[in-house]
Amino acid sequence: MTARGRYAGATDAKLVAWVAEGDEGAFRELLDRHQPALYRFARRFLQDAVEAEDVAQEVFLRLYRSAHRYRPRAALRAYLFRIARNLCVDHLRKQRPGSMESAPEAVTRETPLTRLESAQAMNRLLQAVADLPENQRAALLMRHDQGLRYREIAEAMEISVAAVESLLVRARRTLRQRVRIER
């Protein structure tokens, strides 16, 4: 079995145990598995690519430093998202008010006018998401951007599944109202 095969078939908990023993290959495997999703989450949460990269790196730095203390009570993914969420919230509290980056390019439409309207609608939506309270924004991004299940979100945010459901309902309602009003 190749070294890559050894890591690819290992559970996250086993990889963390190997990281605690100083296995750099196991650490790289965890980075490959989880860093892209954590970066996307932080990017959407913070609306800043550079800060999102810093957050994603800090999550893994903290995991590396504390691997010997890690005891899997929940999925590693939820644990990592909890760290990322906390780092994002801390960053926002230090940096208020934040600025929105421009929206990603809209899907090519038939006319320049429809492209402009689509980009403006995306900007309104991104601004509305950025204006959500931190807990609502975190739950919304974990669910819709990262595809986490309600249970995983609850573990990451250290709240109940019912609280996650409530946060998502309020976030969606607020987004519908804000995007509709701004049209």
C-alpha cells in the first residue's frame, strides 16, 4: 500500500492521531480533505479572500498544535467548522464595519443589460447575507454553501439542532425580505 493509499483510506480521527505522532503526510491529507471547504466558508462569511485564507490556515495550525489533545466526540468536520466560525466572528468583531467584495461574475446572459441586472441582484444578496447576524450567517453558509447537515452545524456551533433550524428560518426570512425590499 502506498503512503497516499494509507492516508486516503484512513478516518479523520485516525489521521489526527497520526498527526499527534508527528506524521506530516496525515496532516497533508487532512488539509486536502477539509481546507477547501473551510476556505470557502470563511470567504463567504468574511467577504475577504485574504482573510479567509488566514482563517483556513489558522484552523489547521490550531488542529496541528492540539492534535495530541483531540478526542473525537463529534465529527472532525464539525470541530473544524466550529474553529473557523469562531475565528471569523473574532475577526469581524475586530474589523467592523467590513466591506463587501464585488460579486462573482454573473453567468453569461443574452444581453449586457441582463448581465448587469444579474450582477446587481447577486450584490444585493451577498450584501444581505453579510448583514445577517453572525449566528444566522454562519448557519446559512454552513448549510447552503458547505452542505453540512443540521446535526453537523449544531455540533460546529455548539447549539441544538432545533436552534439551527430556527436560525436558518430567520436567516431565510430576513434574506427574502431584504432582497425583495431592495428591488
